Amino acid sequence: MHTRLGILLLLCCISGLIITSCSSEEDPDKMESNSNQELSQTERNAALKEIKPERVQAMNAMGLRILQQMSAKEKAGGNNLLISPYSIAAAIGMAYNGSIGETRREMAEVMGWSGMEMDRVNASQAALQQLLTHPGKGIQIGVANSMWTKKGIPVEEAYQTTIQHAYDAEIRTLNEQPAQAKEEINQWVKQHTEGMIPNLMQEPPGDEALMILVNAIAFDGNWMDEFNPEYTTDDEFKPASGKALSVRMMHQSRQFHYTENEDWQAVRLPYGEGQMYLLVVLPREGHTLEEVHQQLLDDPKRLDTGSEYRLVELSLPRFRAEYGLNLKEVLQRLGMEMAFDPYAANFTDMITPGPNLQAYIGQILHHAVMEVNEQGTVAAASTMVGMEAGSAPPTDPAKFEVNRPFMVAVVDEATDAWVFAGSIYNPEPLEEK
């Protein structure tokens, strides 16, 4: 019998929304992997042409399905859920490039890439990475990809070239000492997540690990309009079950992009100059986050139905959320089975097979962190005027009190891509600065 050696695929993402009081002054050493220099309008338009709306919708839907799959388990324990649909798609995309046959078909079906040529998938990924890493004023994003390969493994030259060009991936040799390999990868992740994820790998890679693919993303977003810390108060948060929690609740009354229906309310809190925003979806009393997930899967446009710029009395907890999981079982339940099967997986476009060498995905580790507080950058008046859509605010403001489980997503305005998404059942307290 042949020995099946596995591709160990790791994903890592981070969202840091905790901003110092001097955050408007850019630190030249921060997120050194990307320049964050603004693109010209011509460059932005060229990148947007490469990003197909249906691919972005598929990526967001994949994230929603993962939240949906994990919701029952984590909700019962009062655990927050947080993932990066973008990070997951980027890391799996690197592996997808090496797949063929039925393995590729299943991966495409789950990820929403069916019917797309590989070149189009890669071009769309490269364009989205270009846009995200050049967001403009008030936002910094660092994205980094890497491929760690065991010495002597016959990686296909075409595959390595694609990973370097389409994903801007660093090519590294996996240390022969497992403990040292773990340390080097964790240090790489720590560096590219601004120190917020220091220990992605809890165990050293096994002898069967041929390759480790890593995507790391760090997000630092300044509010367009900050919350005044003097208005932050102690309030109650009602979890799905159990006693009410005491949280630090931020307050702000301002015009926001707002949507409501009989089941939930949604508000968009802009970062920087409005090029990205935090989406907050709050189920109404008697409704659940699971209902919200299903409604948005059934019709993603529901978030835009009846939306308007409206005066909103907003109360939002300061919070920290952290979540890590192995995505293997979730993706298998969603239909990506063959890629994990030692006897059926086909990654021959990645690694040349041999008598004792057949590659498959061993595990997919994912870790995300998010911190939200009052601070941010005040926007120019002209930006707010542009958002008012020419109408006076209604006399009665919409009351939006986030005092029960809610959904969040960090969204790119131009593409609607969900960079991060989560279900917050228990907002962990955030250290006062």
C-alpha cells in the first residue's frame, strides 16, 4: 500500500479595530507587507473590472454557510464566531490551483467557482488583493501569503509560478525539525498579524506534512466618526441564554446607512472616507441570528432593500472577539470531501505524484481576532454631505440598541466583499486604553 503524505493547509486572519488616539498619523513600520498607497482611479477601475460580482457573492455566501454550520454548537456555549471569508477563499484558492478532476470540481462547487476558468479565479483574487491592500486614507490592511514546502518535494514549476504571481506568495522551505518549523511559521503569522495571533500552530507539523499554505490578513480601520468615550456607559447585554452581562456600551447619534424589516435592523458604520464599513445586523426581539443567516443566504440583496441614510441613535458594545477552528469537518459537510481523502484526492498540478507520494489536504486551521472601541478618524464634511442623498433626516431617529446577540461584517464598499464576518453572542470586555 502506498503511503499518503498530506498537504497541511493553514489559514490565518486578524481584524484589529482598536485605534490609538494618534491613529491618524501613519506609522511607516506598520503592515510593512503592503504599501497602502492609494491607487489611481484608472488602476481602481481596472482592478474592479477583474472582480466578478458573482465571485464576491459566492465568497460571502461561503462565509455565511460556515457561520451557519458552527452556530448551533457555539451559541449553546455562549462562544463568539469570527471568520474571514476573504482569508479562507485566498488560502483555499492557493490549493485549488493544484487540484484537478473531481477534486477540483468539488472545491469549485463549495467555493462558488464552478464555470470559471482558473485564470479568471486567479485574476479576480489578485485584483481583490490589490484593492484591499491599497484602501486609501484612514484604513490599513496587510495581506500576506506563503508556501512552506518540505525539502525535496517535487513541486510543479507552473504551480509555484502561479502562486507567486497571482497570490504574491513567499516561497519558503519547511524546517526539517518539526518544533522549529512550528516556531518559524508562528513567528511569520505573528509578524503579519501585528502580533495579535502569536500561536496559530499549537502542535508541530507531522512527518506526513509536505506543504503548508498560509494566508494572513491584518485590518486597522479608523471610524469615519469616532464615538465619544465620555458617553460610554455600563449597560446590560442579554445573551441567547443565561444571565445578562455587563458591557461597556458606546453611544452615538448620527446619520448612517440603515435598513430595517420586521425581522432585523442593519446599520453600516464607515471607516476612513467610507471605502469600507462595519455592517452590524441586529435581530429584533424574538428573532435569531440563524434566521438572519438564512435570509441573507436566500437573498443577499435584502440588506439593500429599503435602505436609506437615516438619523440613528446607536448603542454598540466595546468588544473583543476571538475564534479559531479546523475547517476540515465544516467544509466536508458542505461538500468538499475528496480534497481531504488520502486515497481519492488529486493535487497532481501541485505536487508530482510518486510511488509513495500522493498529496491531500490534512487540515485547514483558521483563526481570527477582532477588537472594536470608540476611536477613529473624523471625516471631512464633504464626505458626509455626499452621503445624505439630498434629503433631510427624518424627524424620528431609528433606535439601534445592540444589547443582544448580533452579526458583524467588515465590508469593502466598492466590491461588497466581506473581509471578516462573525456572530457575537457574548461580547468579551475590551481593555480600557
